[in-house]
Amino acid sequence: MRRSLRFDKLCRMEKRRWVFMVGVVAVTYLLLQSLLLPYENALRSLLPDGEIPVRAKSSFLAVHSAAKSVMVRNPLTVNASELSNDSMVVEVVRTEGVGRAIENGGGLKGEDSDAENGFASDEKGLDNDFELFVDGNLNSGSPPYENVLHMNDNLALEIVRNEENSSVLDESGGVSLEQIVKPNNGVSVGKNPEENTSLKSENSKGVDTTIQSPPLALPMTASSITITHIENVVSNASSSALQREGMTLKNDSVLMNSTRKKEMRCNMPPKSITSLYEMNRILARHRRSMRPRQSSVRDQEIVAVKSHIEHAPVVINDAELYAPLFRNVSMFKKSYELMERTLKVYVYRDGSKPIFHQPILKGLYASEGWFMKLMEGNRRFVVKDPRKAHLFYMPFSSRMLEYTLYVRNSHNRTNLRQYLKDYSEKIAAKYPYWNRTGGADHFLVACHDWAPYETRHHMEHCIKALCNADVTAGFKIGRDVSLPETYVRAARHPLRDLGGKPPSQRHILAFYAGNMHGYLRPILLKYWKDKDPDMRILGPMPPGVASKMNYIQHMKSSKYCICPKGYEVNSPRVVEAIFYECVPVIISDNFVPPFFEVLDWGAFSLIVAEKDIPNLKDILLSIPKEKYLELQLGVRKLQKHFLWHAKPLKYDLFHMTLHSIWYNRVFQIKLR
């Protein structure tokens, strides 16, 4: 009897030991798996297949989780055979208020936040809604969740509709987005509060990059060497995870400080000021001549053209050109005629959509899109044989570059610049023309604020037609071209609402309406808002059709339209004023006005120093009536040079842009 009781007791003890050992082995296995596969992939592997997050299966993406940013590697270096339809999945999520807000009183930045108000926003940032036109067809949309698939080597932008939103794109809205990349390295896009130890900085609102760390504690059921060893391993893993998290916080802090410095620079006056007089001296002195390494027949043709332009016959009473608008109307006319007879342009076919060969024809970035569309479709200037070309056009969209590659909140634009650097190196290796001149006979047309940064160094010798024509940001007077920033409301009707009232019916002395972006506009409103009935200086106008028409009617009824800078020196209000036949008053130090090399801006505009804002009304009233009528006539005569047409017309904005590129190239080159 006693033996049987002892035997039963012994069996129970053995069972407990076996259960305990099985439990220890199971816990040990799970812990070791969690250490071998980072971020608890072992636990994920226990879940059903349908619950496993989808990840990209390609090394196409490189994720820098420490800086809370997602970098997209340059697709130019990827072999097309290595890519598949699921090689890269980018989830596009609508977010609020990141980057620069625009002039709709805050919120999401559209192609023009003030589009509904009727006036253009000149703050281009990260959150731009825009509408994409390809050969006049409208493709737009803004569902709350969209997937953008970059498929194969052409990076085609394909919008995958959400199940709950079949299609919500119309002509008045665009895509406001943030890119969140799902890489194959354990960085989770979604956040599960029950499983993940999340580390997220305040400046990464949109990018929910959650880092999962191993478990930091295990229940202690017995005292043994195995459990003690496990405790030590977990403690070390926990310490390592905390160190990684600490480094991430430090990096985020550095990024936030850097962002604050950038914001401070945008909201502070420039350290140096280049006056209009000094710009004219630079233009006369710095006609940068560059000798090609190997002279060609085309170079000799350009040199011969230069001689003809310099000795142009005097033009008197030309029926098509209003002489007071130009620095030298005789040279301009001769140069334009020689351009039509001589100039040949080769358009590179290299580069994939949507960054290359896909123009935006509506909104703030319309200038680069219209030029791209009209240049690529032109038969008069474009040649298929690059050996016949005098100039080489690189047809990329700076707006689509930012839209496609920039990761919101990453505060890192180096991948955008690297993308263009790789592109320039590719065409330099493929063709002999870049290396022959160092890129001096190549040109680009870009309207995004970041274009000066994106094209720095590797495209330094190219002719750059830029909307952001800031002499303190690398713009070279005499080589680069100041591109007019045109705000196009309707791509199919770019000339809608053109014109304004005659001078006798313009009863408002000065008009401005817009949000307080940058350091200058608050100063303008401080001195003039609600201070004088003649000075119609307003803040943001309320949204709606009525406000839009009210804004347009104000410009059509004002003698002077105030064009203050925002975050950058350029503003679409300059072209808007010309569009509505209102004399533009440019208040933006260091801004090089459009087509500066050929136009005399004193004949149709006023350029006021920022420091003179307190005296603005006195300056305007000091202008005699006769002088104002001359300025207003100049605006009306100038208008045709600042208009886009589906079929380009002589002396229109397309031809003026191409001419300034041609003109600067002619006066750059020398053979001896």
C-alpha cells in the first residue's frame, strides 16, 4: 500500500517536472526566435496567413528608420528585369497640415490653395494637390487612401481606388498625399498598440513608422540556471533596444532643429540684397563665355549668329513689338528671327514617367508643364538627330519629382537631387554631347521651389529656366532664365477671364489679398490693412465662387496690384497682374524678374524695396498720371508675351522662354 502511494506521488512529481521542462523549452524557443528574427517576426509567423502584413519583396527601397524617413532608391540604376508588378508598393494616405501651408487659411496645400478664392498661392510645398494633364486629358483624384504602384522601369503612376471610394476625382481637386513605404525589414506601417512598442517623434505625424522591440520581461515560474540565463539575454536585448530608440530620438531632435532653422530662414529677411541696378551691372559684366572642349559646326553657327545680333539693324515702329518694353528691341527682333531660322533642339527621350515626359498643365506649376508639352510636340525646332542640335532639353517635371520621390516629413531631399544626378550621368555616359561642353548647351525648365537645390553641382553649367529666380540661391544672371510663374485655372481654357477695365474705371489705388506666409506679408498688413480706403490690402479671402470673382474683379479694377514675396522670391501674382492689365508692384528683394535679359521692367511695373513698405502709398501717389498711363499701356502691350496657347503663337510665352534660353546660350559661347 505504502509503495503504491509513493509510486503515485513519484509519477505526479515526474509529470510536473515534464510539464515544467516543456514550458521552459517553449519559452526558450520563442525567445530565441524573437532574437534571431528582429521585431518579433517569430510571433508574427504564428499568426494566420491572412494577418501577415504585406511587404515589398525587392531591394528597390532603402528605409532609414533611425531618421524616421523612407528613402526611395534611384530607379535608373535598377535593371528592368529585376522588377515586377509587386516590386514596390507605396501607400498614399491623405494627411493634414504638413510642410508649408498655403494661402487658404491653412489645411492641405493644393496646386493653389487659393484656387477657390480666385487668387494664386505662391507657396509650393509638400502637400500640393495637383491635377495631371496628359495631352489635354484630365486625370485627377483624392480618395482618402490610395495605392500608388511603381511598376517596372517606367515608374508608371497607377491610382488604385479604395473599396469605399470608387472615384472622387474632379476638375477642382487633386491628390494630397503622403507616401508610406512597406519594406521587407520588419518596419511596420500599421500600429498595433497591443503588440508593438512604438517610438514616434512629433515631427513624424504622417509617417507612422513603428519599431517593434523584443519583449522586455518574462514570467518567473521557477529559479533555475536556464531561466536566469534567459533573463540576462532579455535584459541585454532590452538595453540594446533602448539604445536604438535613444539614437532615433536624438536623430529626430537633430532633424527638428534643422527644420526650425529652415523655417526661420524662410521667415527672415535676406542677409544681403542685390538691387535692380546691381543686377543690370551683373548682366552687362557677366556674360559668361565658355569654350567647348571640341568645337563643332553648331558652335560655329552660334558664334556667327552672335555677330549678327550685335550688329542688328535699328528697328523703328515695328507693328508686332512695342519698343519701350525691351532693353534693345532691335537686338531682340534680330535674335528672335535668327532663332526661328537657325535653332535646333534635341529632346532627350531618356527618363521615365511620371517624372519625365508627363506635363502638369494646371495650377502653380503650369509653366514647366506647358513648356514641356509644347517643346516635345514642336516640329519647327525639334530634331531627331542630336548631331544637328544647338541645344539639348532635359524634359523633367520638378513638381512630379517631388511628388513621386519625396517622403513627407523626412526633411530629406537628397534622393531627389541624386535622382537627377544619376540621370545626368546616364546621358553623359550614353551620349557624347554633355561631356563636350560640360552641359553648357543643355537646358531645363523647372518651376518648383526646390529646383535650384535639386540641380545644384551636377547640372551647374546647364541653362536653368527657373521660377525661383533668387540671386542668393544660385541663380546666375546672364546664363539662367527667370521663368514666369503662371497660375492656370483651366488647362483647356488658359485665357479665361483675360483682360481688365480701362484706366479711367480703375478706382482702387492698390490691391492685395492672401495669407501671411513668410516674413514680408505680415509687415505689409501691419502698415496697410484697414488703414486707408485707397489701399485695399486684405488678408485671406473666404473660399467660394463669390470670393473668386471678387478677387478677380478687384484686380481688374485696381491701378496697382501688390505682389509681395511669400516663402520664396517668386509669386504668380506678377503674371496675374499682367493677365488682368493691372500694373504689378513687385516687393521682393533679390528677385530677378522674368526674361530679365531682354525686358525693361521699368517700362511696365514698379519694383519697391522691402524696407519701403511703410512709404508704399506715398510712392504710388508720387507717380504722375501720365506715367501711370504709360505703365498701364506697357502692361497691355506686354500681355501677349505672357500667355500660353495650345498652338504656340509668335512672341507668346513658349517662344519667349525658348528665346531667352537661346539668347543666353548665344552670348555664353566663344571659340577663341
